[in-house]
Amino acid sequence: MHNLKTKHDIAVTLPDRKVRFETAPYPVETEPSIFAKRRSVYGETRESLRVTVYAQASDISAVFQDGVRWAVEETVMPDDGTVTDAGVDADTYKKTTSYDKSDYCICGDIVDHRDGRVSFYMAKHTGAELALLEMEAENARLLYENLTGGAY
């Protein structure tokens, strides 16, 4: 059996289409193309992901807006991409797994490396923001029920 290789793509689900971006190596070779860390976004320290892809900055800014639904798709296949030792086509052994990253829904900085690679940051809501969103949803429900007399 051949060695396996892993490939990562970024998949974004928009109302009218699905957009894919191929991950690219980060300019510093010691860091991966998808890198989790805590950083300041909109004045709050929050969990964030830095993702580096082959794309134009304008394409990334058009797709990655606050609240976007996106995922990291990991594909594992034989590294030669053709045939296994048993003579079976490599696509038979190809496995793709999708990792939903929609919790990282706040768009941060977009960095154009000027070499065909772009890094972008997506961050999670803080605990206080989540509590506020929950409270606003509850208030909307109560207001609707009080005004209409019906269930929300």
C-alpha cells in the first residue's frame, strides 16, 4: 500500500452556491495553513483561526462576511494519486471529511501576501456576546407572543 497524503480545502456555503478555496502554505514554514490561537478581534480577545489559501483578497472579502457558514474539508488519498498496490484506482481509497467551522463566524483581518496567497482570520463570539444574543432572541420571542397572542 502507498503512503497517504492529506489535502485541506475551505468550503463556504452561500445561499446560491458553494465556494471552495485550496489551502496554501503560510509564509513562515514552521506554521500550518490552518492555525488556531487567541487574538484580539473587534477589541475582544477571542478564539480565532488563521487560514491561508490560494486566492485573491477581493474573493475572500466577498465570501467571508460575519455569520458565514464554512468548513474545512480534509481529503486523504494515496500519495501517488493513481493506483494502489492491489491495482485499484486511488479514488476508491479517497476519503473526505468535513469539519464545520461555522462557530468561527466573526470576520477579522485579511492579509494579502502578494504572491497568490491570502490569510484571513475568523473568530468565535465571546461568552458575553453569546449571552446577549440569547437574551435578544428571548426578548424577541416574548414580544412576539405578547403582541400576537400566539406562539413564536
